[in-house]
Amino acid sequence: CYTQSHPDRLATLATLMGMRPPAIERGRILELGCASGGNLIPMAISLPSAALVGIDYSATQIAEGQSIIEALGLTNVALKHQNILEVGPELGHFDYIIAHGVYSWTPPAVRDQLLAICRQNLSANGVAYVSYNTYPGWHLLGMVREMLLYYTRAETDPHQRAAKARELLAFLAESVTAENSAYGTFLEAYTTLLQKQLAHAQPRDDSLLLHDELETYNDPVYFHQFAEHAARHGLQYLSEAELPAVMPTNFRPAVSQRLLSISKNLIELEQHIDFLRNTTFRKTLLCHQEVALNRTLKADPERMAAFFVASRAAPVSHTPDVLGTTVEQFRGPDGAILSTDHPVSKAALLYLNEHSPQAIPFAELVAQAGRRVYQEERPPAALLPDAQVLAANVLKAYSYSLNLVELHVYRPPFVLEVSERPVASSLARWQARQSGRVVNLRHERVHLDEVSRYLLPLLDGRRDRQALVERLDELRIGGVIGVQREGRAIVGNNEARRVLGQEIELNLNWLARAALLMA
């Protein structure tokens, strides 16, 4: 799954830019190049009232996806084996169109048709997501791709091609040292990054290599060229799916001012930002040219009332001063920091951290933070000045790092409190039986430990804690799992069950925080 392609992200950014996109809970969603539904099926789970359609040229992958849909009993998603070139108006209109990993990796006729579909099949206030490889970053990456294509030219078996590609990469990394040249520094950084990506993609790491480095088609473009291509199809640039990447305010003030002075319009501005960042990949949102946009990120509490706010940022201080005007720092998982001396903002960030990763309506967040600061219930009008400052801080953090503050237009259907008979997402239960990687209800990939992998498939709402302990104990007795305490294997049945009970409780709470429980 690709978190940034979820309709929630598309609708959130569209709303920020002044649009009124269709409600995603009941929306029609189309994915072009859906493969086996790895991105679309999780959306169907979290959006049960939406209608989702996926199209792909691979009959094998469509069949694989259909078998998953049937196993889960889903009725709101359909996958079709179809050539993108054959898609016409008769397919109908969709509120959200997603094309991840298609544009740069197909012939020119398909790229043209992809944008034609985004025009003819997109509803009036709909949003399209298109990802593609970009220059200038891909000038360097393209050099390595050409080497790999040459080195693997005699191989026809895909897995053998991937193996030979790794062989050459390893040889280059070992032989061209970073100390001797800028070329060596680049190769070292590139191979390190690729190794991390391949490790993350397991067990389908060959697919990652074959799709980018060894794909028949891989035609990057400059951002301005993509924007011009979209304009020829009656589409306008809306935003990037990851807003911080294109915010000029995230550079040093002198750089930001220079960017603005040399750029005549938004397209030029973002192209110049790509030059500075050496951008290799874009995730661009498009809408119809006729749609009027307002790109001013105004800290207006009334406008912010349309959003839910979430945050994983934690206070740097162990004892943050909420009631006073001491400057407190909140750090996100990526190290990004938001500093504020505003009491209600500090209280709001603490509240979000305590309820992370749950999304809280902005108005509720203001009320909860105000209650903590003023030690009493205050009407919204009395909290308006605080709401304005909080809105400014939320927008500042959101435009700086998505790991500081998140904005959403809907609340994913997961719970933080574990019920007596826990229920996990049906997709996650199915995936846990196949591997240790599952998709949560926030459309994120989650890695399971051994206990969670065996526990998750059991969470269908029919088992209480005792039944869960009994089932895992059966697996222990059968030698499937082991039970240890401080590195010592436990063999006594009573002690083993007690330890299993403790582990189950810890894992249930972790699964809840990982957005995998529905009840």
C-alpha cells in the first residue's frame, strides 16, 4: 500500500487548497495499474461504503487480487483485467483516480491515455494522483540503470536478471571507493539506499529492481514537462501528495526569498525547488482546469474545523510546562521539531501524543486543550484567540513535516481501547497468515513480531483473553512457538500460560496503537 495515495490524503490537500472534494467515505475510487490490489483492497476495508475499481494489464495479478477479495468477502471493490488504452467514458466517473508507478514506466501512448482518463473519468471536483520519476535526480540514477541494462542484456529470466544486477552493483560499490571521487561517493550512497529499499520490499525485492532499474520503459520527465502534459488534457496542478517537499519556506530565508524572486509562477517555483533537492520522484495531484483554487494556507479556525488532527510527536522534556509560557519542543519520529510557548498549543500536542495515532476533530482538540490549560470548560468564542494560534502552529508543523502533525478529512475506523473480544481488520488477519507484514487501517505497512503474527489471525471477535491464551498455548505445546522469560525457556504449563497472558495483553495494546483493531 502507498499511504500518500489514499483518497484521504488527496481530499485533505484539495480541501486545504480551497476545493470541496467529494466525501471519501462514499466516494468512487479508480486505480489504474492496480496489480493484485495491494493498494486498493486495504482502502476497501477502511471505506466500506465507497465503490472501488482497479484496472491492470496483468491477468495473473488480477486473478490473484480477485482471490483475496473473495477470501475476505468484499463486495465494494472490483478488479478488471483491461488495457488502459481501452478505457473510455463508459467506465463512468470517479471522485479519486490513482496511478502509482505507471506514468514513467509505460510507452508514450499509454502515458497520454492515462492523463486522458484523468480528464474524462474524473468527477467535477475530483482529484487524481499520478506518480512518476523526475529529473534532475534521475540523470544520475539513469546512468546506473543503463549500466545494469547492459550488464544483464543476455538474461531473459527476470530473477536471473535481478541477481546479475545485484552482482554488478556490489562490484561497483566495492571497486569505486568514495574517498577517490564524487562518482564513488554517489555509488556508495546509491547502493546503500537501494539495499534498504530492497530489504523493505522483501519478499518481492526482485520486483522492485525489475520495475525501476531494469524496466523496459523508464522515462523520467521534468516537473514542468509533466505539468504541461497535464494542461494539454485540461488538468491543472493541485499539489504534491507530500506537501513539505515543495514548501519554499522550508529552506533558509535567503534561499526561500531567492526562489520566490526568480519564479514567475507556481510551476517555475516547484521546478526550481526540484533543482535544489535533486528530486527523483514525484507524487502529483491534479484536478480539472475549471476548478478555482485558493492556495493560501490561512490559519482560520473555521476553515480548520473541516479537519481531524493527529500527531506522533512527543515532548522533548520529561516534564513539559503546559500552563506557563516556557518554550517546549515536540519531536516527530523523523527528528523534526516544533517549538511553541503557547499553552493551548502545548496542551493540544500532549493530548494528540496521548491519543496517537487517533485523529481528533480540530474543534474537539481546541476544547480539550483549553480545558487542560484553564482548568474549566470555556465556550468556543472564549477560546477563539487560542484556536487561531493553534491553527497556525498546526499548519506550520504540517507544512514542515508530516511526522510532526497530520491532517485528515475522515477518521479511520480503528480503536485504541481493546475490547473483551478484540476484532482486527479482516485483511490484516489474512495477511498475517501469509507473512509478518500487514496493512493497518491508516493505510500503512506494519511489521509484526512473532507473537503478534500468531495472535492477529485469532482476533475475529469470537475469543476472549482466556481463549486466546489457550490457543497460543496449543501452539506452544505443538512446538510452533516458544515461551521465554529473561532468555530462559519456560516448560511449566502454568507459568507458560501466565507469561502468554501477559504477552497477549502487551501485544493487544500494541496492535491497537498500530491501528489494527476495529473493536
